[in-house]
Amino acid sequence: MIHFLPLLLLIISCPLSQSNQFCDSGYGCGAYEGGLSRSSSSKILIKGGTVVNAHHQEVADVYVEDGVIVAVKPNIKVGDDVTVLDATGKLVMPGGIDPHTHLAMEFMGTETIDDYYSGQAAALAGGTTMHIDFVIPVDGSLSAGLEAYVEKAKKSCMDYGFHMAITKWDDVVAREMEIMVKEKGINSFKFFLAYKGSLMINDELLLEGLKKCKSLGAMAMVHAENGDAVFEGQKRMMELGITGPEGHALSRPPVLEGEATARAIRLAGFVNTPLYVVHVMSIDAMDEIARAQTSGQRVVGEPLVGTDHCSFNSTQKALGIDDFRKIPNGVNGIEERMHLVWDTMVESGQISAIDYVRVTSTECAKLFNIYPRKGAILAGSDADIIIFNPNSSFEISASSHHSRSDTNVYEGRRGKGKVEVTISGGRVVWENDDLKVVPGSGKYVEMPPYNYLFDGIDKADTAYLSSLRAPVKRIRATT
């Protein structure tokens, strides 16, 4: 389980950036349900690189036509109408998939600074070619929430999918969940055990949601923190005069994530529903997940790297300058993820290039049932590809990143390995530090239900019911 990006951290001030003027250009046309077809993509041949997939790597050429990978093999011959990219000595890998982002989200009295254009443009500059964003229904209506996010996504410039948050429970929500899965291409639902008074749900709602997810073949996701205890911790910090951002961490020690993770796992096990614990941040939570996996329970704690990109600028952060509870929670990461994972994990020798592809792309594609369309460099896969130079270097700064935020939590971070080319849907959108994106060119990716975690669920349920030997016949004693 790999998840090292700091999530929901609180920052008041960082060095200011220059404004990213390109992010303020026009909007595109809608791309939901059928999408806006990209204009004819150039034929591309990526020549001489080491092609890395999650199961193997080999020196080969990659030929792309009309946004799809046509062939992966050595010494491909092409005509003069093909753009040739020399990848000799470099790695050719699937574009990254970020499973956890919040773009254009209304939250804590403001809205995240990155929308579906600036956030996605930043992602492409960092080698991520698809992300899955969270629809947060303001009034609990899933249909209304989806409609609002479809409108927000009209300016998208890369492929995306949706998760759906469940913030209340009734028969209408239950019916809407079916519509989301069967008609709208959403195969995952998130439950918040934190944010008391707004997004937080109780155990009864969680159980109902888990059962419904199971019946639909949808992935149940949980933000695991004990919201009641966090609320108490926040009050305690304020009473002690700890009003700055340090109060955030002090009010929610790791044990509260561990407790909520354990509770969610046990309830999911009680109804035999696969569970995905998002943004695992503590050893306490990780231990609970590992224990459940060892026992055979279908639980994942992000065997992939998500960012929880939820960026705000310094003015927005200053809303809580005298009360940490009012600081909008969240930091950047969608642009930095691919570089940081390589430098932290591969360059240090902890994982291989094959593992890198697995945790940054393939595992996400499999978990959300879009593999091998996404997450692979195979004939027939979407042409979402990066050319990566492991010998190059990077430096992170708010003055040069592509987010609209004027801060960067990784300010000044340097490392080895750099995305030199990003190909999205068969288009070269990032090359030689030059970003060329088209608002409205992104496509909505429908994600079907019943991923691999549901394999054998019915058999396990049958075995359990059989073990109960129900109904139990009782003999009444005679008097």
C-alpha cells in the first residue's frame, strides 16, 4: 500500500507564484455522454524506447493512430505522414491515472482554485492523462449533483470519470444509486465518516450504503476518520488557545483514523462488501487494512497512488487565520504525483519501473474496471502515453507549476526522473516543457460495475448462509 502525498494538510502561506495566464483562456464544449470528438489526431510512432507495463517491459516501438494504440513491437515501419518521437534510452509508459481529485468543488465556504481546465492541464504537464473526480451533492440529490458536475466538466481537456459521494439516505438516494451505476457509468460511492454536521454519515447509513453497493457491484469507498472525536478534538484545541494550522493535526491524532478504518472494515465484512479506504495517512489505519487483507477480506487501502488534489490559494487559506477549523482542507498534487513517486520510490530502489506503472496507472484502471482501455500500452488501448527520462531532473515551484494556486506544498523539492512527453488521446499535449491543451477535448469515461474484487462474492455468501443451517428447528419442551 503506497500513499505518501500529504492529504488535507493546511497551509496559510507559501511563496507566491506568477499567475498562470493560459489557464484563464476560453471554455470548451461539453464532453459528457458520447463526448466531443477530438479532431483527427496525427499518426505517431514512438521509436526505440523501453515500453513498461505492469506485467513486463521490453524495448519496442509504439504506433498510434486515431487516438488508439495500433501496435507495440520492434522495428515498426511507417510512411512519411507519421510523426516520429525518438524515445531511445527513455521509458514509454501508460499515462498516469489519479483516482482521487476534487476540481471545482464547493467546500468550507469557498471553491477549490483549480477547475476542470486548470487542474487537468496541470495533470497533463505532470504525466497524468486521466483522473476520477468526486461528485459531492450539496443537497444530497445524486442526479442534481451529477448534473452540476457535468456542467463543470464542459471545459475539460483530458479524460475523466466520476465517483459519487453519499451524504444522506432514503429511498430516493437508493434508486438514484442504481441510475448512476446502470445508466451514468459511475461504479463507486464514497462515504464520509468525518466532517460532522456536513458530509459525515452514521453507521446505519454506512451499512445501508454498503449493502446497496454490493447489490450493484459498485465500489464502496470510505473517508475514515472518527468525525465525532475530531470535532471534540477541535473544540479542545481552541479552548487551549491553539488556533493556528497546527491545531488541525493535533485535533485528529492517528488513532482516530485507525478507529474509523477498523469500524468501516468490520461493517463491510459484516455484509461482505468490498471496501476501498481512501487516502491512508497513518500506521494505525494501515495496520487495520493489512490485518483485514491477511484474513482474506476484500479491502484495499490504495495499492495505487492518489493525490486528493484539492487546491486553494493563500487568500482562501487565510479564511482560517484565527481559527484553523475555517482553513479549507486540501493541497495540490495532481501535477507533482508522477515525479514524486518516481523519485521517492523508484530512484531510491524501493520499487521497480514495473511497480511504478502498477501504482500510478494500471491498478487504478483495474480497480475501476477500465483496464486495458486505460492503464496499459497494448494494441487497442487508448493512446494515453508518457515518455519518461529517468536521467533528467525536476524542481517543483509555484512559480512554474500549472495549477491556479499561488502556493505549492512541495515548493523547492528537487529530484530525478522527468516526464518529457505526454500523449493524451493520441495528441502530444506536453513536449519540451510546452503545454498545448484544448478546452472541451476531454472525454467522460464510463466505468462499469463488478470489478475483480467482486469475483467469488456470491460463492462466499452461499457458503456463509449454508454454515448457518437456517432455519433452525426448535423443539418445545412439554410440561
